[in-house]
Amino acid sequence: MTTPTTPVNRLRPRRSCLAVPGSNPRFLEKAQGLPADQVFLDLEDACAPLAKEGARHTIVDALNNGDWSGKTRVVRVNDWTTHWTYRDVITVVEGAGPNLDCIMLPKVQDAQQVVALDLLLTQIEKTMGFEVGKIGIEAQIENAKGLVNIDDIAAASPRLETLIFGPADFMASINMKTLVVGQQPPGYPADAYHYILMRILMAARTHDLQAIDGPFLQIRDVDAYREVAGRAAALGFDGKWVLHPGQVDAANEVFSPSQEDYDHAELILDAYDWCTSEAGGKKGSAMLGDEMIDEASRKMALVIAGKGRAAGMQRTSKFEAPEA
């Protein structure tokens, strides 16, 4: 495992994580103009076996010569059970390391798979003279074994930035009775994904990582996408995959606070700062309108305000200290 030589921002905006086939130059070009927070160029499921080698070089060219301004740049390599993984990592990182933010590792089943990727990245960075530790890792949880081992996975490397739910492979791995990825299986009256999502979320928050929900394959049903995304957002997830340009705006909206909530959070922070100050009487709690606020209120407000700021939201209200 490695320690970055300089502080690295591991909490990047990831409301919308756009999947782009690494073998399709047209899609790679189009993705640069979409308002997704993150784009991951895919060498795994989106690439046919015979296209993978060429796609590595296509991705290197796109990373080096494309305009990815404002986006987190990620490449999803093949998983360690295949014979493609090491060459995916070497070709992409040696070729475009300075223009790459993270490597996404699919089908992670234990911590050693993350450690192996960390070690390989370190060797490449040292060999190429890149900043050691700059490139992050995203771990995709796609089966029962990965979920059972998720706490060890989450602690496996300081490079780790996110834990991602991979629903399609996960559903198959536990024999879930449905063919519609992301929707509830027939015959179960509650949320069949609640435990899985909460387990991922708890491991992520324990280790200060982000939690990302996976794809919804009914790409033209944006209303259904909003509903599924809203479930993950309500729990506290940071974002969700998008497979089609039509899902991008929905993801950005669902995983951002409303203007009303954002304004209220900023007012709570201002009011708490004032009431604990000398001018405010050094009080531990105060009233904001009809609402009592205290340190717990401040912590909750920080979450909402942070999401709003990351989304580029602007305040529409201003705190005014009460008259003495």
C-alpha cells in the first residue's frame, strides 16, 4: 500500500457517473460535452474480447487529447480473474497517467485484489516518474463474497475513493428472481436491495469513502430511473451510474439538494457560528425561526451544504443576526 506524497482530493463530485465504451471513438467524443460529474471509459463489459486491446489505445488517446474539463476521469479495467487486467492497467496508466484520476476495479471479492492493484499502480508511477499515490481506486461490489468482505475491502488502500454497487452481476450471484436490473423482484413486498445498499454505505462512511449506486438498464424510462436513484439518494449515496445521456440531468438533480434545503443548511451554519461566538453570547444552541439548532444540527447542515457547494449551487437567502 502507498501513502500519497501530497494530499489528494478523494471526495470528488460523482452525482452522475457516465459509462462510455472504450472501443467507441464517437461515444468517447460525445461524452466530453455531457454534464456528467464523472466519466468512466470502459474496458470491461462494454468491450467485446476482440476489441479490448485496441480499446486500451483508443482510451489513452481520448484521455490525452480530449477535453474532460470539470469531470473525474476514470477507466474501468477488467477484473483480476481475467488475463486482461494487468495489461489494461499498464497500457492505460503508462500512456495517460497524468490525465487519469482513478482506476475502477470490477468484481472485487477481497482486499487483496485492491492491494494488488495498488502495488501495480505504485510500480508504474515510480517507473514513469509520476506522482506516487495520485491515481485513486474505485471498487465495484458485484457478488455475495465481495459484500461479505466489504469492510476489509474498504480499508485495503489509501487510494480507495469509492465503493460501487454492481446490481446486474450481484443479482445473478444470489439467484434473484428478476431480469430487470435495478427494479424490485416480483413477489417481495419490501425493498430487496435495502440491505445491500446500506451495507455498502456503512463500509464507505466508516472509511470516509463515497458510495455509488450502479446502473439502471431501462435507459429510456427516465421517470423509473429517478425513482430508483431517489432510493439511493435518500439513504445517503453520493451518486449513480448513467448509461445514456438522458439520465445525466436526472442523476445530477436527484443527488443534489433542493434550493430550499441548501439555503436552509447554509442558514443553520451561519446561525450556529453566530450563536457560539462572543457576539452571539457563546451559546451552545439557539433558535433559527421556530427551529432549535445545536452542534448536531451543524453536522447535518454541513452534509447538505457540502453537496450543494459541490454542485455549484448559489444561495438565495442571507443570515441576519437577531437584534439584542
